[in-house]
Amino acid sequence: MSLAEITSQMTQRIGAGGQFKKSVKFDFGADGLVRIDDTVSPVVVSNEDGPTACTVKVSMADFMDIATGKQNAQMAFMMGKLKIEGDMSVALSLGSILG
């Protein structure tokens, strides 16, 4: 899955906003990033860098494995495949937008 496809799916899942009420950035390293900010109206889902409450650093391949259920996010975190910077409570609520 490409960065554009991930961004499109995140846009669909966030919708008009109102449920997540947080800001997070998925940093895929050289593959780019997806920033979600549901603290503003309209909701921002973009590939442009900006401030967020939480940054999740993960490879795109590991992100896809987590999003599709092939890999457990907690296990990926413990194995160092997923790193979290900032507000951990935001990271813990990501299930609502990852499906």
C-alpha cells in the first residue's frame, strides 16, 4: 500500500471528525508521513509535517502488518519496531482510527 492510499484510508476513517479529538503523526521515515489533527475544524489529514501531540515512528511494512492484524502493536512496540514520542494516551487510542 502506498502513502497516498494510507492517507486516503485515514481520511475516510476520520471522516468529518468528532470522534478521535486528538493529533497524531505516523512517521514512516524515508517513505513519508501521515499527520492527523482532529483538534481543529475541518479535520486535517495530510502528508505535511506539523506539530502533533504524539508521533508514532514505524516502517510502512510494520504499520501495514499492525493495521491488518498480522502483528500486534504492543509486541511491535516491545520489539522496537514501533516507537512513540509524546502523549502515550493518544497512541493507546489509535485503535479507533486503525480499525
